[in-house]
Amino acid sequence: MNYINQFCFQIFPYIALAVFFIGSWVRFDRDPYTWRTGSSQLLSGKWMRLGSNCMHLGIIAILAGHFVGLLTPHAVYEPFITSSQKQLLAMVAGGLFGLFAFVGLTILLLRRLFNERIRANSSGRDILVLLLLYAQLLLGMTSIFVSAGHMDGAQMVKLGEWAQHIVTFRWGAADYIADAHWIYKSHVFLGMILFFIFPFTRLVHIWSLPLGYLRRPYQVVRKRQPAIHYGQGR
């Protein structure tokens, strides 16, 4: 079991991250025309706005929270907030934005599976990504109930140490997660799987942050004028 733990949480993260960065670069260089979201809005607009907005709001907030929470050293936030308080904050914020993401992903998954037009124009990778994101979200929300059983924040500190050891290329990262609950381990490993498949799916559009929309001037859109037919003069 120790060998499995070492591979999953010490070696595989680097394999996943290497594929994530190199694969994204290669795809952008070789297949730039596939670098798109592949939105299904033109096929059917029903529930699209609600599902997409909820999903993006929830996932972006959750990713930001994971990034700050896992990669901020314990010594940095310790003078301002205790480990138990940080854990409670993560549970509340994660639960709130998790609900947004859950509603959004549920809508988008139902559209993808049961709308005939969208299903006919969907690839297996499109459905796989939604299913993996859905499973990852459910694992994350389930971990809230597991965390409620130990509010000392110790496990959150260990998960942070694991992430910080990985990004700083230090050995011994897997030791911090060896005794973690299987929910945490599954959540972390599935997250690495998502990094691994990232370059081969529509997820690559995340790299193309549409910040230009924030400063783009308004477009002038006029109503379509009725056609004027001129008859022959008498």
C-alpha cells in the first residue's frame, strides 16, 4: 500500500502536471482551431444561461479557494486565523459555492445527456469531462461532512503541506496524505486525473481568459428593419 500511496500522491502529480502544461502547449501549437469551448448554446438555449453561470461561478470560486487554502503556508495565516477557523471557513465557503456548481453542472449534464440535438453533437470527451467534474464536486461536498467530524484543522494543514511539497518539488509529500480519509484521497487523485486529461478536452479554454471583454466597447445592435418592396410605377 505504501508503494501505491507513493505513486498516487508523490509521482503521479508530476506526471499529471507535465501532461497538463506540455500537452496544452502542444495542442495550442498544433491544433489551434480546436482551442474552443464548443458551446451548445446555438443548439438549444434552454436553461443554458442559468447552468453555465452557476457552474462557472461555483467552480471558479472553489478553485480560487483551493489555490489560496492549499498553497498558503501555515505560518503565514497562523497570526490571523487558527487552523480550526480556517477549516470552518473552507467548509462554509466550499459548501455555498459547491451548491452553485452542483446546480450548474446538473443542468449542463442533463442538457448534454437528454437533449437530442446537443447529445448528437457531443463527443465522448464532452460527456466524460462533465461526469468527472460532477464526481469531483460530489467528493468535495462529501468531504465537508467528513471534516465536520474533526474540527481541529489538523487534516487541512496536512493537505496544505502535501500541496506545498508538490509545487516546491520536495520528497515526502505522500507521507502527509498517507493516513487521510479515503474521501480526501479520492478527491485529490481525481483532481490529478482532471489535470492529466485537461489538454485533450474542451477544458483548455480555461487558458484563454476572456479579460478583453471587460474593456471592450459596447456593440451597436439595431433591430432588423422590415423589407421594403417597391412596385412598378404606373
